[in-house]
Amino acid sequence: MTTTPAPATGVFDPGAAAAEATARILRDTLDGTARGVVVDSPPGAGKSTLVVRAALELAAAGRPLMVVAQTNAQVDDLVLRLAEKEPELPVGRLHSSDSDPYDRALDGLENVRKSAKAADLAGLDVVVSTAAKWAHVKTDEPWRHAIVDEAYQMRSDALLAVAGLFERALFVGDPGQLDPFSVVGAEQWAGLSYDPSASAVSTLLAHNPELPQHRLPVSWRLPASAAPLVSDAFYPYTPFRSGTGPGDRRLSFGIASDGSGPDRVLDEAAASGWGLLELPPRHTPRTDPEAVHAVALVVRRLLDRGAAAVSERSPDPVPVTADRIAVGTAHRDQAAAVRAALAALGVTGVTVDTANRLQGREYDVTVVLHPLSGRPDATAFHLETGRLCVLASRHRHACVVVCRAGVAELLDEHPSTEPVQLGVTLKFPDGWEANHAVLSHLAEHRVEWGP
Amino acid sequence: MSLIGTLARLEAVESGRAQPLATVRHRHLSDRPLVLVPLTTAGEAGAPLGALVGTDPAEPRLLVVAQPRDRDLRFAFLADLAEAVVPYLDGYAGEVEAAERSETDPETGKKVKVEVELCADAPQLIVPSRAGVEYVRLLGRSTRFRRTAEDDPDTPYPAPARVPLLGRWLTHYGERARVPGSSLLLAATDLLNRHWATGQSSLEDQHLGALLAWIEAGDGESGAEAALRAELGRDAAGQLLCPPAGPATDPTFDNRLLAPAIDRYDRARQALGAAEEGELADARLGELHRAEREVRRLVASQLKPTWDAVWRCLELLRGLPAGSRVADRWTRDRWSFTGHRDRVRSGEPPQPRRDDAVTSAQKLAARETAQAQLEAQEALDDPLVLAARRLAGEAFTAEVLDVVPAWTESKRPSPRPLLTVRTGDVPQLGEGVKVYRSLDGRPQSAAFVGYEPEDGTLVLRLLDRMGRAKNPAEGTVPVKGDRIVWTLFEHDQRGGPKLPDPEDTPWTHGGPPGEPGAERPDPVTPEDLL
């Protein structure tokens, strides 16, 4: 995390603002009287850093705690960060009894104890596990403290299963990312405060509206070119700023453009942070072969042209290697098709995944297959605000969107028609609005596929 | 929609006939289902207009409310409906078989086997459409809190006996219909749409007449033409040839035929009330009967085509053999029926208006498990369904080319043989991804090891179900030449974690719901007394 104020941000000092917000959160968590504290964090605002810091301070104050995360990858990541900050701290990693249940990197950490039984980890300062595993733990003596990470992605029924384990908790999450979902209909409970398919935070706040709520005001990940768009499109009432200024992040190529669509869109993205590679309009199957090929080609050219990034982390250009690039899609079969196309072009090591799985991850450059590209209809799934938000907020430098032309028209033909449910808080902006906002911004960085 | 579903729809358009989506029947059909075709009154929620109900296609029982806004007539209708439905349900309550259920012993906290009754078969309700399922739920909601004179002698408008009981059963069936794969209450359109793809949109597929037209098209007429006729065709009097499957009626029928007939009935009733002389009263009573018969005839004319269509649908589905795992799901339906039978018998109050936090979470978890189980079972039962999963990379069929014995590196080595298999499918496999096959009806798992670089064949490592000995038990390891279906999804579903008891609802969910007890009946509002 940097504290260098950028000249272009004027009087706003992102480092100071973030430090002040963190101090308030820790004060409420450590000394407050409320049973819960809720922290909203925009993409890349130092949420994990906050979780680690809160866990360390609670442990240092002699208050053992449990940490609830949503996926095993998140749990392992948290344990690694805790051990990195405080190698002496006794940490427990509660894991499932499946084969290969945790990251092998944990085996190298001296003070991390791993077990599938909660009893084996009793007495450790910090015990970390997934919500699914915690749900099977029984205890007579609840923990005095808990930290619930990614609380907006946790379902209300998952919180119901673990809430008996702790007395007080710090809930941290990003309200703009994908909402939890259910594979079966849950409309019959829509509008109930404890709707089991809603997010844990909405249930928590419906029953405990007096809980203190905080917000992290600075995104350290998003560059100055992306923060305003993401903030306006997805967080219109809770704006945030980028931690770096317009000139702090730069992307350059060792090899000049050959004039092709992929090269021109890369140049555009390097210059402005955004690029839209537009293919001719067409209705296609989900795994649109041309769009998938275009995505793969953009990645290939990005690597071939020797992209290098300059950022506040280092004064010298750092090569953008395959592991710093991600491709985001809406569906798993699309991701599989992109992986196959990349393999055919001889590209390895690039992360290709769906929005759901890219949540919480960070890359230098992302290439996104637009969720509505080539579709004849705009369903609630493809319009979901969180999906586009995740895809548009994973990058530190630039984001290239590959899309068929005609999405704006498609949106106009498919206004939101979800039934209105009584008692349900409307999520704003809705996906329709957010999609239009992003599209109109991308239109300024449009490059056509053809020469 | 799956790729193969889209293909089937395209083929339906091209050929002019619905195309099969399944080779077996994926829902249980009772030998003696109760078909219920309800109609409702336009403009007033929950005011039934009439129904055909019965277990014999040749002998439907016609129930009609001649003046739907008359609460007494409505109660009489509900009493008649209860008379038709409740004895049918009761007929299945008596025949039981012994079964075991594991329960937690309240004293020791240990799981113990308890001997319980399980109904040998369960009653099945069939309605024409999803709107019919909704209507069953609505009838249940509007009647289960009613009080009979026996429940409460002071109740101002006592419901006929059995009506609240009918409401509880309809509520149970309506709620069970939300569980994926359940067959206690089915909609005919859902049954047909599961097994056939038509060349029309899924919205149009909700029209029972149009759906049947696609499936039964032939003799020189395409499904599209027949469906259009079913949707729009009208006779010389301007009435639909194929009336809607309800519960809503066709507005043209309401305006031109039904409303005048009900008016005549109202006038005849008033005239009868005003008549003082015996002879005149007799004549007017005759008039009233004629007017009522006319309303009944009209309502029957709208119900009968749908009644016949529902039975036709059942006949079509009986033409398909049942999938092998359908009986397993039906057993769960029998448990559901038995459970509610026991709750009614033990005098528990009707289902609450709203689920509490724990109940709703439990229901959602149970339905998600049922959904995953249904998807897996349908694919395992039916090669056509499996084909869709294979196309999506979620399953593959492969021929075993080679088997190499191997063991774990522990003190007591267990068998972990390596299989080399060849497939023409494109499964989405990554290192360590687990795949499953069915071995004597139970899942055996294997882990994906990698692709052979030379020829692209797959290497799998078998992980379980090979017995406890050092060498695998006979028949548990595939042999060279076997063709095996592997799935990337699990065949069985693990149950979720145990949730707290409702009285232990945590602070995050509002704490305990408070005193459990029977909910009060719905208050009488001015609108109930039009």
C-alpha cells in the first residue's frame, strides 16, 4: 500500500483518508459496544489488508477469534498473509476431510496448525476456515470474536448456520460484486428479513439496523482511469477514489502495432486504460468461436509485444507476464473455449475464469468477453450488475473488452422486467443501467475488428 | 437451454412435430392419479368458478359456483371439493409398510434407528398448468386457517367440516411441488415440456392445447399450424375452440356467455325470493334451476376440453418407460406424504403463513440438494439427457484401453489402479478433478491424472469401492475394452450442515421467533362481505 499522494488528486490524500477509515473501523471493532461492525469495500480497497490487521490486533489484545471466509482459496490466502505479517502468531487452519484440502504452501509455516477437527485447534489465537466447514463445528463455548470475510457473497442461510459460534463479529465485503445465488427458486421468501437466498449482510442489517457501518474510500488496485467509471457505474451513492493519480501507472509495448484490431485495441487500452474490440454484430452460441479467437489473439499479442508496466510499486518497467493477465467470461463453457483457443496459440499460464471465480483477484491487464456479446436476449443473469462489476474491476493497468456490436440496442430491447417483490430493497443501479453506463464509456475506446 | 435442447427445438420447427427430449419418463405417474382442473372468476382473486375433479377420465365430478361472489356458494364448492379430494388422500393413509428412520436421541444426542410407518403409496394430484399449481396453493392458503363450528362454536362464518383440512393438504401439495423432481403435485404442461421440445417459445409452451398440438401433429398439418389453431381458433359464435387450461377463463367467454348466464341466475334468485304464492314460487324455483343448469353447462364446456387434454397427456407419458431412479424420488414423496399425514393426525396446527428463518433455510437447502440430485439422476437414467451433459463437457463416455495396477504409498497399501481411456468427448478436466461412474448403482470415483502427450488419451486413477484388501475385489476395476460413462458431477448429494433449532435462532437473524402456537385465522374484512 502506498501513501504517496498524487498531484492530480489535489487536496484529497488517499493514504490519509484510508488510514482514517481503518482507524475508525478498528476502534469500533476493538472497543465498540455493538455486536457487529459492517465494512463496505470497493474493489481493491485493501479489504484483505484490513482483515489481517483486525485479526492481528484482536489477537494481540488477547481476544482469540475465528475467521470465516467463503472459499478454500480465500482461507489459504488469509492464513498466508497472517503468517507473513506475524510469523510467531499461532494460527489454526480448519479444513475439510477431502483429499488435498488446503494449499501445500501452508505446510512450510511453523506456527500454522492444520486439522479437520475444530477440537485440535482449540486455544489457538486465530482459527480460519470456510463458512461451509464452520457450519459443521459444534461448540459449547462460543468465540468472543469473529471476522466474516466476503460477507456480501455469503448467503443468509450460511450465516444462520455459523452465527451461533460467535458473540460479536466484523463483517467485511464488497456490495458491488456478485450477489449469492440459489440454483432453485427462492421467491417465496423474497421480502422476508431472513430470506435464506439473500446476502448475509442484508439479513444482518435488517435485524440489526443500528450496527455501525463503515466504508473504505480508496481503491488501491484500480488505476485513475478506471476508478471513476467503476465508482459511477456501480457505486453511485458510495463513491470512491483511486489511490494513484493519472500518470502513476503506465503500460508500454516493446514492439510496435502491426495495425491489426488486437494491436490497435491494445494501444488504446495502454493509452487510456480501456479498450473495446468490437466484432461485427451477430447472434452466436455462447462459445462464439470468432469472439473467443479474438480474445485469445489479444492475449497472445499482449505477450508477444512485450508489454511492460510502470507503477508506484517500482520505478522501472516490469514485464507483464502471463500470470499477470486474466481473461474473464460469464460462463464456464466460455472459459473452457478460451482456454482451448489460448492453448492452440501456444499461450500458457494465463488465468481464464468466470466472474464468480475471479472475485477478489487482481491482475495487471484483463481481457473480458462481454457477457451480452452475441446474445439474442438480455436475461437477469447476463444483466447482473455484480458480474459486470467484477469483470471490469480486476485490473491494475488496463482492461480490454471483446464484444459483438449491437449490445446497446439489445439492452434497449430488453428493459428490466423482473417482478417487483414487496419488502425487497431495490439494488441500485440495476444491471441495465450499469451496463449502459459502462458501454457508453467503452464506446470512446472502440476499435473495430476489421482493418 | 442446453445445446441439445436448442437442437431439438430447431428439429421440431423443421419437421413440424415436437421432438423427444427424453427416452424415459422422469416423473412418477400414479396408477390412479386425481386430476383437478380448476377455474377461477375473473377480477377476484381466490373466487373459484368451478372445477372438474376425479380419478376416472370418463366420470369427472363437476363442481360449479353459479354466483362466484356468493360466500355461501363458495363454501359449498369448497365443501364439495373437500368431499372429492380428502377421501382420495385418506385412501392412501392407511396402507403402510415398516421403515426405519434415523433420529437424534434427545437424551444421548446420538443417532438411533427408529421404526416408523411409511405409506406404501401416495396420492398424486395432476393439474393442467403451472397456474393450476399456483391455484392449488392459493386455495390452500385461503382455507387452511378457516375455523369450523366444531373448532370454534363462536366463529361468525363457520367453514364446512373438512374445508380447513383440505386447505392443509393443498398447502402441503403446493409446497411439495416446489421441490425439484417431486411428483406429488404435477402440472401437465411441465410433464410434457420435460419430455418433448416443440418449435415454439417456452412461453407458448405453457398453453396446454398448443403443446399437445405440437406433440400430436400429423396428417398433413404441421405442429405450428395446429398450435396456432389451438391458441386462436374460434367457432361461429366467437368462442375459443380450445379454451384456456385455466384457472383463468377466456374474456370473450366471460363477457358473451358467462356474465349473462350469471345475471339470469341472480334475477331468478331474486324473483324466487320475492314470490309469495306457492304456485308462483314453484314456477320460479324451476326458473332458478334452469338458470343454474345453464351456468353449469357453460362452465363444463370450458372445463371438459382441458380435462380430456390432461388425461391425453398422462396417456402419452405412460407410453414412456419410467426411468430407473424415478422410484427412488417417489419414495421421498411418500415420506413427505406420510410426514404430513402424521402431523395432521397428531393434531398439529396448520402450516404457518410464513416460514421462520430456520425453516426457510432448511427448505432451501433441501431443494438445492433435490435439484442437484435430480440433474444427476436424470442424466444417469437417460442417454439423451446425458448427451446434453457430454456436450457441455460435464460427462464423457470412454473406452478403457489399459489398466495398470498401482497402490498407495502407505503402510497398508490400498489399490489405486491407473486407467488409460479414450474418449471422443471434450470433458472440462483439470488435474485432480474427480470423475464418477456408476458401479452396481453406486458411485465409484476416480481422479483425472493427465493426458497422454502422444495420442491425447486420458489417464484416470481409481480411488474407491475396491474393497479393503490389498488387491481390488472382483469386478470393481474396469477391464480393457469396457465402455464406461464418467461424469464430472457427483451422483449422490451430501446433506448440508445441521441448522440451529428455531428457538436458538441467532441474533443475526432476529433471535428466536417467539412463542410457537397456532396462528389465528384470517380476520374478516369488509371485502369478505360484498
